[in-house]
Amino acid sequence: MVTKAAAIDETQAFHRSEIIAPEILPLENGDRLTRAEFERRYLAMPHLKKAELIEGVVHMPSPVRASHSQAHSAIMTWLGAYQVATPGTTLHDNGTVRLDADNEVQPDALLRLDPKHGGRSRISEDDYLEGPPELIVEIAASSAAYDLHDKLDVYRRNGVSEYLVWRVYDKQLDWFALREGRYIPLAPDTASILHSHIFPGLQLAVTALLTGNLAQVMAVLRQGLDSETYRAFLTRVDE
């Protein structure tokens, strides 16, 4: 039999537990949060596929359009072929990256070097990437997207060595390399091919990619993987 005093004690304990463990609020686009609070709310929403904290502000992208998913697939095919051929590199698809106290991003793709080969990112004890990867790729709608504004500044400030943005609606690629704290746009060569300065042999046929000729994109990549520069790089990472 539950006494009145016991019932009162149970009620008080319930109210104390409410104070100690308040309800976790959902993430909302535009929220200004600490990184810890952002992660707490994100983890409480397992149905949510993508959210980012950029300069302390929550960004939740709209549903993915077909043009974005197709571009994403092409980039992953290109980078995946390079990663398979290249020891000491790791490719991540939509992985969360903790950059600093105000920025936790989820890039469309990133390629990183193993720390023993000079890579600056690492896997945390709770299985998240921390620190700047060597190459980040984002699929953007146009030059108005925050990928070319707030995100660009965040990646530059945190030391991401190279940043590639595919502006799908504009039909343009922007590939930036970090030089003395500034992002310098890389220019394609006379054959309309862009070359990574961090990953030897990683080259991208711009016109072929923008016109959907993935077979040509892969053929140009294979040429890069057959170059003397790439073979010298393999010798270094195999040591």
C-alpha cells in the first residue's frame, strides 16, 4: 500500500528529474547554438539526415534534388577511383567534421591523408572526424550558395588545403588551394584539366564532368595515375 508521504516523495522526485533532464529541443534552421548543444539536439533526431553548424548557426538543407544527387554520384566515383588506387588516403561521404567551437560541417565528400603521411585530420574516440581534411568537395546550386561564402571562410580559416565547389545550376567548378592563409583559385590547363596540388595524379576533366561524360573524366584520372609525379608520391606513402 502506497502511503500519502511516499506518493508525495515520488511526485517530488519526478519534478526533480524534469529539472535535471529537461526536454531536448529539436534543431531548427537558423538556431544559434554551441557545438555541444548542436550535437546533443542532432543526436536526438535520428530521422534527420543532414544538419550543419556554420559560424554558430544551424543550417538544414532542403530535400536533395536530382541534379545534386547525380553530381554527387559523379564526384564520389571520381574520388573513389583515386582512393582505391592510393594507399594512405581515405574517402568520406557526408561525414561530420568538427572543425572548431562554432563549426561542425557535413561536406558532400572529402579526401584525407592518413596522419602518418602528413594528414591533419583524425578520428575521435566517439568516431567523428576532427580537424581539417586535405580536400573538401561541395555540390552547390549556384554562386549564391553559402558554400561559396560562409563555408569557404570557415574552411580557409581552419586550414582545409583544397576546396572544390561544383555549382550545378551555373555549370561551373571552383577549385581553391590554400596559400599563405588565402584561397587561390586553381586554373585548368590548356586541355581544360584541373590538377590537385595536394594529391598528385588527382586530375579532373572539367568540360567532361560538366557535360556528363564520366567515361572521359575517368580516362583523364587514369592518365594522372600513370604519371611520374603520382608514382613518386606512391613511393613516399609506401615508405
